Amino acid sequence: MKDSIAVIMDGDEADTSKVSRLIGLFNFYKATEPEQARMAAESAYKLALEKNLESYKAKSLACMGHAAYIMDRYTEALEYFVEALQLSESLGLKRDQGVILRNIGNIFLDQEMPEQALSYYQQALAIDRELKSDVDIAKELLNISSAYSVTVKLDSAYFFCSLALEKAAMLKDTFIYAQVLGNLGIIEFYLDKSDSTGNSYAHREKYDQALKHITEAERLFLEHGIVTNLGVLYLNLGDIYLERKEIAKATIKYSNALENARMMESIDDERRAYLGLSTCAELLGNTVKAYDYLKKYNALNDTIFNLNSSRKQNQLMMNYELEKNKVLLKADEEKKEAVHSAELSKQRSQKNISIAGFIIVFILSFIMLQQYRQKNKSNKKLKEAMQHLEQTQTQLIHQEKMASLGMLTAGIAHEIQNPLNFVTNFSESSMDIIKEIKEEKDENEKQHLMQELNMNIEKIHNHGKRADTIIKSMLRNSHGHKEDKRLTNINKVCDEFLMLAYHSIRATNPEFNCTIEKKFQHDIPKVNVMAQEITRVMLNLFTNAFHALKERQQKEPNFSPLITISTNDAGKHVNVVVRDNGIGIPQAIRDKIFQPFFTTKKSGEGTGLGLSISYDIIKAHGGELKVQSKEGEFTEFTIQFPV
């Protein structure tokens, strides 16, 4: 890719041709390789800026915005699009303005801000009608319909979707026609669900109409290889068949939706598919399968919560960026007006300099006052946005704590099962011995049986105390209050929570096995720490290590997982070293792993707070948390506790 850009930049052709080819390169890569597309767009912008090619500056800025948008960098995309829109307006590039306005609307709709999206779609529609671009008009009508659907204004959504269908039918564009037809069927279905007339025959007719449109859209999607929104069609077909009590057909469509959601990596569609499959299984009397689907649905709810939290942050930042741009634009316009007014005043007031000076001072003072007021408003909104962001961060930190507690509880459940099994077995054995004593007549044999009974009771007592110790440990670590520092045996903490983490990962992955090496220095001095906080750190490091081992084992069938835990006294501090031979940490991200919210895990598997919180805890204890790693070979975390 870099070579292709270099070839274009070093060519002998005109500068405008070079920029045009770079934009073409962006369009070629944008659907398959967003990062490559971004590089091409940035190169086009730099060249246009260097050669002062104003129209190409606007076009390349729009390309940069589109690249950021498809990479889910919504705030960055919005900044590029707003700058591109201002430049396009000043140059009179009407068609470019329409496309940019549509893209800004798409960003707001993706972030569930339909009111803002409608404003930009309507501006784009006005430009499309002015240019008489039927293809763009159809797209805009469909976008407006989608925005009204989100606001649950279904009558308006149906009206604009019907207009879009008429326009798409005239164009004979299969892609647009199929998209519009599918949307129309979905709106008809939900319009019917919201109808409270109670006329069952009318309901049946409306369902039939919705089913007809969505089924036809499905056929066109599959026939022409269209994958965009195919999962939504499957989900709504499943809902319609469920309403019609055609459970077998509903199950097929929900299964199709689940397969499409996994392929498109759509968590929300996957979640809806699981809920539909659970309902179908329950109606078919298969409660086991229904419960299994429901568990998967609930598991994805946590992921949706994270995405919604992220979306709220994006909404706050986008509102702030828009407000900031409005303030700057208004200030710029007021400045131009002030300069113009000053020039007119100067020309008209040559004979009276004092009056002209007074007018200029008055105008400038008014502008500064307006700017001051606007700045105060902007600062107030920024402060409110930051407060919302802090609330969201607090929620995410609480979620990370609850996830840690969940892992701890899973490990304890497996750990406590062992002593409970001993208690049960020895209790049953004791009951049998008591029966034998009652039936035995030989005194010597009775004495022997009494000794066995006494041994069983001792074993029951020992294993009961062991279970009691584990439960007390769980209660101690689940308390949310701030504890005092106390001298703690770090070997015991490492040993206990290493096994809890191991049992926890095996609870969800029974096939996973790992060799564990413990190299504890037995005469190591105790460290003065808050035990509850340190157990969270150790549990997080052990869990991350086991996940890295499991991931490498999945890639390499003959791989032998190994985790080594060692402690040693280094004089001024005590070292705890956790080393695994898992996938390792790439050099490119090694400096980021302790940053809040940075995570390499898939959606729903982590919030990116574990290592960040662990780092802060160790720092608060006056210690150090360091990492060494080689990608594909090992990762080693070292904790230094001050003595």
C-alpha cells in the first residue's frame, strides 16, 4: 500500500491527477481495508494542502471522515466532515455537500441520536432535489424513514419509506429497491403490532403484507449477494412467524439471523436471535434448550451495556465538537462582519475620526462580549459533558469489580466442592458404621468399628473447617469497605488465588489443563498491605495468564501450557513474579496495557480496567508493577512490594 502511494506521489503527472488517483485508491480500499483507505485519504489531503487545491482539500477531508467513520472513530469522523462541509459550502460544491450531510446524519443515527440525524438528512434531501439526483433522493428518503423508525414515529417512517419505494422502483436499482422493500415490510409489521383495534382478520392481512414485502426483499438480498441488513430481515421474519404461531419457520429464521450476526459480528442481532430461539424452544416444550439460549442472551446483555456506555461517551463528545464548531464559526462570521463594518465606517467617517474610533471600539467591544458569552456557554456544556463521562467511568469501574468478584466466586465454588464431597462421603460411611455397630455382637469388632467412626468424625470436622475457611475468605474479599494494612504472607495469597483463578477458567473451559510451577521462598518476610486489594491484583494477573495460555493452546494443538509463580526476598523489597508461556504481548501495545479502558480482548470479555486498577493498587502501596514479554513466547509480570 505504501509503495502504491509512493509511486503516485513520485509520478510525473499533474498534481490534480495525483490527488484524484489517491482518492480513487481510497475508494478501492474503503470496503475491505479501512486502514489502507485512511492512509490514501491522508496522502491526498497533504498533497492538496501543499499545492493549494481547494476543491480536492474538501474531497480528501470527506474521505478522511469516511475512513474514520468505518473504523468507528465517530468524534474524529465528525470533525473531518464538519471541516469538509464548511469548505464545500465556501466553494459551492453542492454534490459534495449532500454526500457529507448524509454521512453526518449516518453518524448520529448510528449513535442513536435520530433528531440530529433527521436535521442533516433533510438538508441533504433539499440539495439532492435541487440537483435532481434521483438515486440520492431515494437514499435520503430511506434514511429519513429509518430515523423516524428509531423515534417510533411509525406513520412518518411508513410515509417516507413509501416515497423511497416509488423512487427506487423507477430507478430499477436492485440494491436500493431491496433495502427499501425490506424496511417497508418491517415498518408495516411494527405498525400492525402497535394497532389496538383488535380486528384479528385485519391483523392477519397486515401481517401477510409485511411478510410478503420482507420475503421478497430476502429473495433479492440472497439472489444479488447483498449482506447489509440481511440479519435484520431474518430477525423480523422470525418475529412475524412467531406472531403467526408458525414456530418451526420462526426457528429457522432466528437460526439464519444468528449465523448472519456471527458473520457480521453484530452483537445486538446475535442477542435478539438468542431471545427468539429461546422463545421458540419454550413453545416447543424443549425447556433445556430454551434455558441455554436464554443464558446466552443474558450474557450478551453485559456486552450491550459496555457498547451503550461507549455510545453515550461518543454522543457527549460529538455534541461538544458540534457546539465548539458552531461557536468558532459564529465568531469567525462576527469577526468578518466587524472588519467590514469598520472599513465602511472608516470610509464614511473620514471627516470625523473621533466618532469613527468610537464606533469601532463599540463594535469590537460588542463582539468580545458575544464571544465571552458564547465561551461561557461552551465551557458550561463541556463541564456537563465531563461530569457525564466521569459517571460512565465510575459505572465501568464498578462493572470491573463485579467481574473480578464473579471470577473469585467461581473459583471458590470449585474449591469448596472438594471438602464438601469429603464431608458427604464420610457422613454416609459413618451412618453405615453405626448400623454395623448396632448389629455386631463381638465386643472387639465393636471397638474396631468405634475407632473407624471416630476417625470419620475427625475427618468430617477437618474438612468442615476447611470449607469454613474458604467461605470466610470469600466474605472477606467481597466486602466493599476500605481495609487497613496488615502484615500478610504473600506466599499464601499467591497459592490460594492461583488455584482459584485456575478453577475459575476450568469452570468455563473444562478441557483446559495447565502445568503449574510454584517457586516460593519459604522464609520470605511478610509484607504490609491491604490484603483485599492485593488479592484482586493477583487474581487479575493469574486470570490474564490463563487466558493467554488458553488462546495459544487453541492456535497450537501440541502446545503445553505452563505458568510459573515465584517469590523472593530482594532486601529492600519482596518480588512476586508471574510468568506464562502464552501468546505474549506485541511490542506495539506494550506501553498501553496499563492505560484505563485499553483491552486486547473481544467485546464482552473485558473492559480494559483490570491491569489499570492493578497498577494503581500497587503504586498506592509504594510498589512497582513491571512487565516483560516476547510475542508468541512468554509474558512475565513482576510485582515489587516494599519491605
